[in-house]
Amino acid sequence: MSASIYAKMTLLFFVLTAMLMVIGYVVGWYFFGDPITFVGLALVLAAAINFFSYYYSDSLVLRMSKAKIIQENENPVLFKAVRNIAQKANIPMPKVGIVDSPQPNAFATGRGPTKAVVCATSSILQTLTPDELEAVIGHEIGHVVHRDVLMSSVAATLAGAISYIGQIAMFSMWFGGNSRNRNGGSPLLILAIILVPLGATFVRLGISRDDEYNADEYGAKLTRNPAGLISALEKISTKAQTRPIASKPAGAPSPATASLWIVNPFRGNALTEMFSTHPSLPHRVERLRKIGRELNVYVP
């Protein structure tokens, strides 16, 4: 694993630990007048979450995204595309997963090339041509080869944990606190509730836009089909804009997984767009056209 991956992961773990310590301090003071004990409990909780997110993030991501691992006879077309690209990349055949969704999209997770999972939504075959599908799988295999999948899986897991802790803090405020600290502590608790989602946003920002550009480049060069990836990105982006996952109904993927997908499938506001982990579509298209000129292949 590269030093940059270790550095990014350390930063993510530090953000989670710091956020939990702040919440532990404020909640301990607000409810019990004992912030130090709750800071200690927060450190224990942070250590447990960090451990499980590192070793089990891929399994947790599959659960958060509502993905189901399938066998080849359940979707031979998708299996064929993944097998073809894996062979070109000279990596073992990844597991294949399906997410039941009317929005075409795809992502990869796992610890690396030997333990990877490539997932696509159930509607992707109805939206993309075979060449476009292989171009998308090439992008996801690029994440696998570069070991971005471990980083993105850990980030998604930590973002989900931070969001959940923010909800706990909000419910705690509703039920009130120690009357001795309520008046003075309430603004701090409100501030913690505001900072927790912001912390989750920065966790998702642990996935740099450069990783997406690099995966685009890898997939385009591996398949020698930048035009196919451009077309696929345009189709997926159009569907994501017209039919985004606006909230989290039962059975829908968690918004914490946003950074994993080739295109963000969730509805965003101005703030989330400003801090998006994905480059804009025009910038991705511009770079892919440049790659096409380098490969001396036609890109419309």
C-alpha cells in the first residue's frame, strides 16, 4: 500500500476521533457534569470504529449500498464485462454485486486486487451499450488496481458512523440534560450537532478528485475507448440529475456511499456540490478527450 493511502487514512481516523472526543466532552458536560469520563468513552468508541472500518469496510459498504453478491448465471452480461476487463488488467476476477435501482451507476469496494468487488445497479444494462459498460468497469477496475477502493470504503464507513453519531447527539438534546448545565451547555451541544455533519463531509472529501481522474484515465487507456466512457458518464449523469436519490427510503443506498459511485447518485445542495468528491462532468470529458488524442483514437 502506498504512503499516500496511509496518510489519507490516518487523516480520516484523526477526524473521526476528534469529532467523537468533542461530542463526548459536550454530552458528558451537558448531561452528567463529567466530560472527562465521556471523552475516554469516545476514545474507546473511536478505536473500535477505526478498527472495524479498516478490516470490515468492504462488507459494511455492501450493506450500506444494499448490494447483493451474485453468481454468473444471475447476470452473465455483467460477469462477462467484469471478466474481460479484469483479464486485461491482469488481476484476479473480482466478485460481482448488484444494487436494485432504476438509476444506472457502478462502484467498486474491497481491500485490493485480490479481494475486490465490482457492483453495478440493476438498470445499467438497459442504459449502456456493451462498450460503454466495459468502459465503466474499466474505471472501477482502475480504482481496484490503484487501491483506491480501500480508502473509499473506509471513508464511506466513517462518514456513516459520524452521521449516525450526529443523530444520537440530536436525540440527546431533545430529551434534555442536566438542569445545572442545560442553559450553558445547550449552545455547545447545538454546535456539536452542526459540526458532526460537517465532519462527515470532510471524511467523504478524503477521496480526492484526482482518484476519479486517474480511474477515468486508467479505464480509457485499458479499453482504448475514452469515447465510450464519455458517453457512459453523460448517460449516468443525466439519469442521476433527473432521478437522484433525494433521501434515504427503506432499501435505498446510504448517502454515506456517495464518494464510491462513478457518478454521485444522490441529490446535493450548493454546499455539497462545492465540496463534491467527484470532478464536474465537463472537466472529466475534457480530460478524456485529451487522452483520446494521446491514444490517437477518435473521440466525438
